[in-house]
Amino acid sequence: MTGMIGMTDIARGWMDAPPDLRLRDDDAHIWLVDVRHLPGDASAVLSPAEQRRARAFHFEPDRIRFVASHTALRRVLAAYLSIAPEHIAFASETLGKPIIVHGPTPRARFGDARLQ
């Protein structure tokens, strides 16, 4: 592994992503995202299905985490794919792992983990 980006430095706060987001074969980029607050553009970024799922949450903190994490995932992937976040279409593989099915890199693979 030769590169990691998107991490925070506690003493300096959030670090900005580099302008050139490209992965080499031996790279792993790790992103840490604060999902306690709703991003302002969430309604424009999330798909209709994601918006329906968000409305189904009973507890507001759960809804906020869902919306914030899905918006962040779309923004990060869009930066790598050089497309608008709302243009990313997801599907699930046989075992339920999400994949990208629309964009310049069809069926692109990525990992996603959420911790509280």
C-alpha cells in the first residue's frame, strides 16, 4: 500500500483531499467522514430510493447518519469517477456487496464500513 488520503489529523482538523484522485494498483485510500450532521445538498445527491429509505427511519439521528453517509459515499466516488454524485447508480452483487453500475468505470468495486 503506497497511499492513504482523507484521514483527519486531530491537531489540525480535517485535511483536504488532493486534487488528483487516482488509484494505482497498490493504493488504498481511506476516508473518515463525520456523519453527525446533514449535508446541505443531500436531497439533490441521493437517489429516490435512498430518499425513501431515509424517510423510513423512526429516529432522527439514524436518518441523519444514513443521509450523511450515503451523501459522502456518493461525493467521494464521484470525485474518483469524475462524474456528478447524483449520476452514480448502484446495484448489489449476489452476496449483497454494492457495486457501481453506471459511470465511466462500469461495475467499479469499493469498500464501505460504518463505525459509531
